[in-house]
Amino acid sequence: MDECPLRGGPLPSSLPSQLSPPPPAGRLRSPAGPLLSLPARRAFNGALCRRPVPSRLSRPVPSLLAMACPPLPLLLLALGLAAAARSPYQQVLQHSRLRGRQHGPNVCAVQKLIGTNRKYFTNCKQWYQRKICGKATVISYECCPGYEKVPGEKGCPAALPLSNIYETLGVVGSATTQLYSDRSNLRPEIEGPGSFTIFAPSNEAWASLSAETLDSLVSNVNIELLNALRYHMVDKRVLTDDLKHGTTLNSMYQNLPIQIHHYPNGIVTVNCARLLKADHHATNGVVHVIDKVIATTTNTIQQIIETEDSLETLRAAVAASDLNSLLESEGQYTLLAPTNEAFEKIPRETLNRILGDPEALRDLLNHHILKSAMCAEAIIAGLTMETLEGTTLDVGCSGEELTLNGKPIIANKDILATNGVVHFVNELLIPDSAKTLFELAQESEVSKSTDLFRQAGLSSHLTGSERVTLLAPVNDVFKDGLPVIDSNMRNLLLNHIVKDQLSSKYLYHGQKLQTLGDKELRVFVYRNNLCIENACIAAHDKRGRFGTLFSVDKMLTPPTGSVMDVLKADHRFSTLVAAIQSAGLTENLNRPGTFTVFAPTNEAFRALPQGELNKLMGNAKELANLLKFHVADEILVSGAVSALVRLKSMQGDKLEVSMKNNVIHINKEPVAESDLMATNGVVYAVNSVLQPQASRPQERGDEPADPALEIFKQASALSKVKGKNLSLMKENSGGL
């Protein structure tokens, strides 16, 4: 049987690279796990080696199976690969290994942030975006953890030799930790027998300490330095697969806890210090290189608030909202702590209102608490995080700065507590649930509406404790300027304020809403829109402390009378009104109902062929049939028309309503005016008389043709034929 040699095989970083003592014949022992049988060993080796690709392929197949040594049982192959990508860190490491495989065995692709020394193993998203925290990166290729180059050979074929932790520190780029281990008399322990894990600060991490801090560590007969190093150690072997998110490890300094966070993007932090190089095996343990010198943590989040002078206002707010117990409890939270400066930036009136309202204050503070601990080093791109208040914040980064909702307002980051992490923010994050309607509107695309309501003297309804819903037209509605405020406009604006605080997701078709102007508004639910009368909701709700903001796409038109009342009140429809009366349809259009009327204007009737109108008026049955073709028995407002909507007319044929170049069309005829709202329907003004489809034998079967359809088929033909005898055409059509 053919096997791949161990030398040069890409051992997973979670396993030591040397195997000792020798196992019994036919078996292979892993220092990190149980004995492997010979078949399992072959599967393990086969999964790790790389065979030449068959000559019929022009290039290597970019898959793990293509790198395996055939023949291998697929199940054993899968078992051999199981260690390659278990934890998020291992998954990212495996991706980096795959991206670097063309450069030789055990080569990993690394993204380096331009202008810094910060490096990251690359996940798929980062690989294609080539950015970390919004800043450009360059791709470099280096040996994966546990391997080194061999002169004259491609890639990193040689596994690093195993030595004790002290020697390993020098090999992995933590020579300063090695030096301080010697100086503090820790060296004999980490050279001797045992099983330890050390989170070793990189050389750069030590260099970044202030001179004062470093002096305090190396003084006092080096006891402080020894204590500091032992706080970086655990008395057992811990690999990245064991570093579970939200867990704590007991350090070797007074068993004080070390907090571990293992994020979905593969970042692992230790007391908010990022793992740079992980899982370096030693004969007596494992070394992880981190980017900071970590300090002991003994305070809860509440204790940090109580001891920080810059959080005095927050301290009072927490006490008033009775959140002390939460911030003292066990758990893992992130507090975005507003500083005194942050509270001072908002208007005194707004601050006093919130501080005096226990519910608004609690919502405000809960909006600053994330449900999980988020260290700054874990954020390498934007992500959405849920707050205790139930809403979300966009947490991101720009270079070295953290951002909240796109703004770099983090003043101080990664103050570690026993139950989470604190970041100081210099701006207050006020949630919608703590805002008045006026504040919600001012910050939205309806700010011009806010000015209109203020000019009309209606501000008290937007700033008080009255439970209302505001239907606020978006700013584009007023691109030609705000309307003049008079009594009619004020009454109209009152009808944009609905009694009760509503949520759009609970509205239903046909629901009736009462306004402060004593009007009744109807709710229309369509496949592509939700409308209140003619105004359709243009954005998600904003739910404030007492009121809810609905942004709508136009000024609302409350209904005024029945369809017949609307037609009679508009001089453009005088001919239509007469026709309706002649056809005996007045009572139908006055009764309660849900009508959409495509109303021909006087101009439309004048465009009919000569004498046709008189002929229509003289035949009530045919006139009624024609008029019913202009009426559908359901309400369709213009906001519900996106592409094509088909309605069944009361005459029986279909009406096709469409939108083209922002103009509503009915049966391809443009509509002159939309959304004339009535209590029992909606009216559209059209400058054409719509003609029903001609009857077709294949559609009608043996049923006789409808005389009205034949009449208007001939009437349409008359308008296109010149020089024909009109009376002859009347005779041929049967006359009226």
C-alpha cells in the first residue's frame, strides 16, 4: 500500500509536529489524542499529502479531495480532515492554507493592513474585499503555524522541532517574553516537566507599554514581573478548539480568571488581546502569541461605572433606572458607556424629559448594552448587534477606530470587567423608543412635514404624552415648497394624526382609523404596498415613546362623500353625471361599497364620433353597460399599481391598470388625475371613453352577441373611416 511520508505533510495546527515516544508497530500515537490504527494513520497521512494531478487535467483541482492520495476510503478521509476546520479559528486558518497552497505545502495566505504591522489569516469575505476595518490590505504568504522553510525547497515542508516552552517563545516571535521569563526566574518552570499554556505577548506588545508600567513590572525584585507572566499562563494544555466563546480559564496567578472570546469570524481574544499565532506546541505545553500584555480583571461593569469620574451622569442614570443588579450580575455584556460629555451634548430639555421618565430612561440605557461581550479586536468589518432594548446597532470599524452606526464615537475601548467589556462613548445613543414624534420626524426624511405641523400650531401633539400615529409625507412631496397654512390646511394636517399608537404590521385591509380631525380613514392592504386612503407607507415605522411615525408618499386626501358626490362636485364630470343618471346607476354609486371608477371627463365624451353621445343617451341599457365597464367593485389606489394590475369591471370584461413613466394608464390610456377619494371608492379622471373588448365567437360560444358591444365596435370604426355614409353605417349596425 502506498502512503505519504509524514515529513512535509501539512499537519493540522492543532497537533504537535513531532511524535514521541515511538508507538508500537502498526500504530501511531498523537500526543494530543488516542492511538490511531494503521488504516486511520494511512487516511490521516493521505489527507495531508499532495499527489501530482493526472496529466489529463490542465491544472490542479481546487478541492481537498484533489489533494488526497488515492486510493482512500472516503469515510477515513473525512475522519482525517476532521481536525482541519472545527472551530471558527481553525476554519479561517484552513481557508488561508487553501489560498496559499499554490506556493507550496503548509503556506498560509495572510492579509496585512497597509501602513501597520497587523496581520490576519484571511476568511472568504476578506479575501475578495481585500479590506480590514475599511482599510486596504496586501496579501502575503508565510509558513502556517508549526512549519518552517527548507533552503532550496518550495513552501514550508518542515515541521518545527518540538522544544520546551522557553525555547519555543524565541522561535515564534516572543523573544521579549522569553527574556522576561529568564529575568523573573520563570524559566526553570517553563523549561521543566509539566503541561502549560502561555499566552505570550508579542515583542511589539511589550514595546507598546509605557515606560512607567514597564518599570513597575521589572522592579520589586522582579516579583511583579513574575506575577504578570504567571497571569498569562494556565496549568494545562489548551488549544484553540478548547478556547470556547464566553469561557474563563483560571490563570496560574492566584487562579484569577482569564476571559476567552472566540468569535464567528475566527478572531480569538484573551482578555480582549487578539491571538496572533496560535497552537504552537512545545514538549511541555503550548504557546499562543497575543498582541497585548493583559492585566488582571477584578471589577464588574457596575464597579467600573462607580469608580470612573467621567461616568458620573451615567452612574446617576443607572441608579435611577435600577439597572445596578444587572451590571453586577454574572454574564457577558458590552456596555457602551456614555461619558459626562456625551450627556452634555444633548439639549437640556430632552435630557430632563428622559431622566424624568423611568421607561424612557431604561430604554435609553438598555440601548447602550449589547447582549454579548464584543472586544474591539474582534471587529474587522461591519456587523449588526442586538441591544438589551431589543433594537440593533451597527458596530463597525474604520482603521483603528470603532464606529457605532457609522460614527467614530468610541472614546476609550476594551475596559475589561469580570462580566463583560466597557467602551466609553462620547455621544449619547438615544433609541427611537425614548424619542418624541417631533424628534423622530426631525431625524427622518419627513423633516419638512415637521415644519408644516409646527407652523400650523400642532407641535403639542408631536411632543406630549398623547398616544397617536403621525402620517408624515416625505420631503419630496414638498419639493416645490410648503403649502400656505390656513384653516383648511390645518384641518387637513389634523387628519394626518391618527388616534392611538399603531404599528403598520398589525394593520388589516378595511380597518377604520379615527383622526384628530374627526375623519375616518380606511386601510388598504395590497400585495406590494400598504396604504391609508391614497397615501402609502414609504418607509418602516419609527415607534417613539408615545407616538409612531408612518412616512407616507403623498399628502393624504380624506374621503368627502360618495362617488356620486365626488363626480357632482367636479365640473369636469358633468356629462358623466348626466349619463349615470340616464342609465339609472345613481343609486348604485351612492350606496356603501368599494368602487374604483375610471371617470371619463367632458373632454372624453366630446371626443366621441359625431352623434354617438346622443345615441348613447337614448339607450339606457347600452349606456349602463358601457358605464359599468368603467367601474370595478374593489378599491385600487395609485400607490398599489407597480407594473400591471387587472380588475374585473362590473360589465364583466377585464380592466388593465399599469404604470408607465410614473403615469397611471387604464387600458393603455393615460389617467389625467388619480386618487379622488370617496367614502365608497376612488375616482380616476380619464380623457377617453373606454371601449369594451369586441365579443368573439370562440369566447361566447352559441350565446348571441351583446348589442352594446357591437354598437361601440362600429362606433370606433366610424371614427377611422373617411367619406363613408354615416346613416348607412347606422342601418348596417341595426340602429337604436
